[in-house]
Amino acid sequence: MDVSKIKSFQQLLSAFRLWAGRKWVGSPLKIEALKEEAFKLEIPQIPVTREEYEREKAEIDRLYRRVYYCRQRFQYNEAVFKRLTLERFYARGKRRVELEERIKEAQERMEFWRSEWQSAYLRLKREHTRFRLKVVVEGGLRA
């Protein structure tokens, strides 16, 4: 089935219903599978219930908070790393060896929070793109 010219979820549903013919049964699993295909094709106006919309909105908000938290932790650990590096420059002997160990730990923490921040940001970006394609339908979906 050619889906290149489909502009909305309703058109996708109608095209699939026409393709399936008499065998079409609009079960919840088939509707969910069509929604997944619509997400992959980035077809807008995907109908969702109010509860699903609110649940996904809460998830997006949680991801925003996670990205912000990871960024703050990364910036803090980056500042600690820079401060320790500067202290090492002036330190001598045993103090310098201790600072080397602390710098290594700080660098590991900094890299951990950088990777957490990047992965949280990518997930937020993906989920937000999916969320923008949805539209609330009152009274449920009709197949």
C-alpha cells in the first residue's frame, strides 16, 4: 500500500480499512499498530484519549526535569574538575598525587553526567516529536 500521500491518521485508517476489505476488524491492537506506523511515518493528527494524552504530557514533563537535572549535575562536576585541575597545577608531592586521584574521579563523574544528559535529551526530543503528532479525541476512537 502506498502511504506517501497520506496526510492524516484518518486517511491511513481509511486506506488500511479499504485494503483489508471485509476482513477488517477495528480491534484495539490493530489501532495501536496503525498508530505506531503513523508515528514512524510522522503522520499528524493521531487520535488519543484524554487519559493517554495526560499520561504522555506528564512523561514529557518528567523528561524535561531529567534533562535539566543532568545538565546541572554535569555543570557542577565540570566546575569541580576545573577547580581540582587548577589546584594540581600549584600542588607538590603527596598533595599532587591525591589531587590526581580526585581529578580522575571528578572526570569520570563529569563524563557520566554528560552521557546521562545527552541520552535524556535525545529521548526527550524523540518523545516530544511523537507527542506533537497527537490530538485528543473525546469519546474514544472509532474504527
